[in-house]
Amino acid sequence: MATAVGWTRLTAVSAFAGGVVGALTDSLIGATVQTRRWCDACGVATERVRHDCGSPTRVAGGIAGFDNDTVNLFSGILGGAAATALFMAIFTNSR
């Protein structure tokens, strides 16, 4: 697929590695830092401030305000940085 769009092997490997780093970062941050909320009315965990039942939820773990969008932002930045760093390290050393 990478050759179909004109990527070099170095670009494809760097993009793959960046994707893996991003995915692992997303899982790690999502499991440890992301806000977890609880609906006392239903007794279920949720990510929403107001549950589907209409009841407000309370923070039950993680860092308040560190929602899924924030996790995705950090994961994308770290994945992109890893891809760029790997590309530059191999590209510079291969010259």
C-alpha cells in the first residue's frame, strides 16, 4: 500500500512505528489519566457529564477535565513525534 502512494520504505516504517506509539499511548493514558465518571442513578461507568438517563455523573477517577479528546490529542502528538524522530534518525545516519 505504501508503494502505491509513492512512499519510501523509510517513510512507511516510520509511519507504522508512529502509529504503534500513538495507539499504545492512547491505551496507556486512557487507562490511567483519562477522567472516569459514574452515574449514581444507574450504577454504571460512563465518560459523559450527563448520563443517557439524564442524571448528572460524578468524577470517579483520573484527572478531571482530561477527556477522550485530550487523550487523542496527546496520542497523536506523541505518535507523530515518534514517527518524525525515527525518520530523522535513520535518514540522517544513512547519509
